[in-house]
Amino acid sequence: MSYFQTDDYDELFKYFFDVYTIAFTKGLATDEFENIRQQIPNLNVDHDKRVSFFLGEGLSLLREAYTPNVLALLLDHLCIEFLGTGISVEQLQIINLSKYLIKSLYAFDISEFLFMARFWSKQTKIYAEEHFYPSLPIDIQEKYLHRHY
Amino acid sequence: MRKRLLAALLTTMMVVSMLATTALAVEMEITGTSKDFPVTVCSENSSKSYQEITDDDALVVISKDADGEIQVHQNNDVDPRIPGWPNWLYVYAHNDGNDNWSVWAKNIGLDWIDKVTLNVRVYNERGLQHSLNYSEEGIIQAFPRRMAEGYTRGWTRIEVRNIRGFDEGDYGTIPDVNLYR
């Protein structure tokens, strides 16, 4: 069974490439992060913008300096709001992945994200090699990607 | 105002010990006054010393006698609204040993402080991760008020900026407070 192998997931991962890059090089409390937070991709399954809503609200929670447990609680709270609203399984799956990526970002543990490369499509892997990895801090590139300059 | 006056009178004894603590423990810069009703606020990064109150018109005057003993004089004839009635504000950041942090304001003056506002910026090795504004009202004497608390993974520096103490429609500011790890 293959996970996360659709165009929507490709777009979502690319979006998080940019989000992680800004968080790890500029910070969450910067204009750059706010700009990238608002550039939410248009996903085919997100016809009623519930995924967009979750991404926008979920990422904005990162600025509030909540503890990880409180952040997880609030992200779950956002998800529960969608129950009974006719949200599709595909949307919920993307929201679930987004929640995981947001929590990993807040822990500033990029290894969690990099380990997900096994789920990336070929195009996404190439995009990461060309755009995401080179934009990460040097120490992360050396430690996790074995890129030495 | 009456409530504040009562609070000041009832806590007179507490004030005496508080002032002693203040004089001994805090080296502060006294800045940020206004024309009519000063709010004097202090931070931990200052160099000037504690300022003694000698205003004859004040409702409660605290002074030292020739033997160095602290004396409290009460004047019941004056209006409760006290020109020059001083407040002191002490702000500090706290680290609990992990990635949690907090910022506290302590009223070490003689009167309530109407409101305290400040901005907290938290950095880790990856950059500026949090910049948040906080406001608390009705800061009573002696008991520290938790102004802000948060979590920043691997934080390295906390800056408390734009610290303002408001009272009687006026305000004073104090220098930034920084905490490093």
C-alpha cells in the first residue's frame, strides 16, 4: 500500500518544505513565516477549503508559545470541529498528516520530517534535493543529509 | 481610589519590609516619569539606587531617621489623590530549567499599578520564534504577577521589551530585561 502518493500530497509536502525552511532559518515570529503561512496550496480534494482552514489556523498556533501538549490539544480541537460537517476521508487524511508535520516542526526536530522522504513521490524527492535541502542550515545538512561543504 | 488608598494603608507594615528588601536587593535605574503623577519603574539592569520618598504632601511618607530606622508617617488631611505618589515596578524573566519560560512583574511600590504592558521575544538557535504582547491590570503590591509564560524549544535568549507601567492615566517605561541560556 502506498501512502501520500497523489498530486495533493506533493503540493502539501512542498508547502511544508517552505514552512520548515523559514522556521529553521528565520523563525516562527517573522514576516517571512507569516507570508509563507498564508500561501496555502490549492488542493484538489479541498473543495470546501477545510484543509486550508486547518493549515492556516494550525500554523498560526505555533506563534503562541504553547507547550507541546497544549498545542496537540488545540490541533485536535480544530479537527473535532470538522466532525459531522461532511468532510471527506481524503481531507481528513491530509489534515492528519498536516497535524503531524506541525507538531514535528514545533519540536524543531527536522529528522521526523526528513524520515518521511520514503513517502515522497519521485518528483517531490527531486524538488527536495534541488530546493529544500540546500536552503536548510549548514549544520542540519551536515548532520542529517551528509552534505559537506 | 478609596480602595487603593485602603490597600496602601493596610499594607503599611508590609511596605516597610518590602522597602528594606528593595533597598538591599535591587540596583535599578529609575526612569520614565511623567509631569504630574509619576510612575517610577525599575528593572534589574539598572545602575541607580533606590530613591527615598520625602514628599511632604504625600499621604504616607516613608523616611529614615538619624539612626537609620525606617519611619512611616501618615497624613490624614490630604486628598487621596496624591501627586507624585510613586510606584516601582520590577520585571524579570524566569527559566524553570527546561524549555518553559515565564515573565513576572512585581509591584515593589506603595500603590497599586493600574496596568503593565510588555513585549516578549524568544529566540532559539534557529531565529526569532516568538514575539508576543502581554497586558495585566491591577498589579497589587508585593505579590509577583505572572505576565507571560510559554514554551520555546531550545530557547537561547528571552527579551522583555517595551515595558510600561500605567497609573493615574500616565505611564513610565523601563529598560529591556534579557535572559540568556
